[in-house]
Amino acid sequence: MDDAQLIKQFTFWRYRTIQALEASTEEIADKLPEGFSNTVRWNIGHILVTAELVLHRFTGMENNLPDHYSSLFKAGTHPTEWTVEPPDLIELKHHLLEQNNRFKSLEGKLNEQLENPFSIGSYLTLETVSELLLFLMNHENLHLGTISGIKRACGVKELWSKSTV
């Protein structure tokens, strides 16, 4: 698969995440239905923070998220423990779009070897920029499925906006 196709697929799923965000309200974004450990807002923020950490650590791109995002959205955090006000949905959407534009700038560099391979447990080691992008795409889809599950548990019927990003 060439770089352009992989970037297009990543962008497709990023836009799907944005459509899920656009079909949410501030109220729904903070609902925590039984059986779920995090909210729609947390899942969207977590997608952002994880991708940002990978971009910064493995491609050298500057971290463009506010400093407090990591304490809100990194793995192991929970909205019930927040001590600062989380960003609203408009701000999260802005960062999703901005981050996606930076991913597009990786076209032509996806086959580059990472200076330090990224191991996830003992069974997966990512060695190229394209492998990182595939991992992030799958990570985003995992959380997009969780977002859909949360919304369904809250009785939301429209999971995604019909608008184009």
C-alpha cells in the first residue's frame, strides 16, 4: 500500500471520529453508562493524546496539545478523577482536524525506519512510521466503537453526523 492510500484511510477514520463527535452534545459527552469506565469526551481526548504522544515521540513533531490534556486523557485516567475542566467538543474537534493535517504531512515518509522501535507488550514491535500509523488507526477505531457503545447505552440513535468534514 502506498503512502497516499494509507493517509487517505487514516483520514477517513479520523473524519468518522469527528462525525461521532458532531453527533454528540456536551451532555451526552459526559454520560457514563453502567458497564463503561470512560465517557465519549474521554475517548475522544484519549484518541488525541495517544496519537500526539506517538507523533511527538517517534516522528519528532512538536506536541500541539495543551499540557493538561495528558493528565485528563492518557491511559489509566478517568473522568471521575478530573480536577480541571476538560475541553469542550468544539476544542476537541479543532485538535482532531489540526492533528490530522499533521499526519498528512507524513506522506512520503511512511517507510522510514523508527530510530527506536516501539514495542507494545512482548508480541508487537512497530519499526516504521507506517506501522505506527496503522496502530493508531486501529486504536482510533477501537475507541470509536466504544463511543458508539456509550451512545447506544444512553439511547442515542444518531451515532454520526451526516455532514462532511
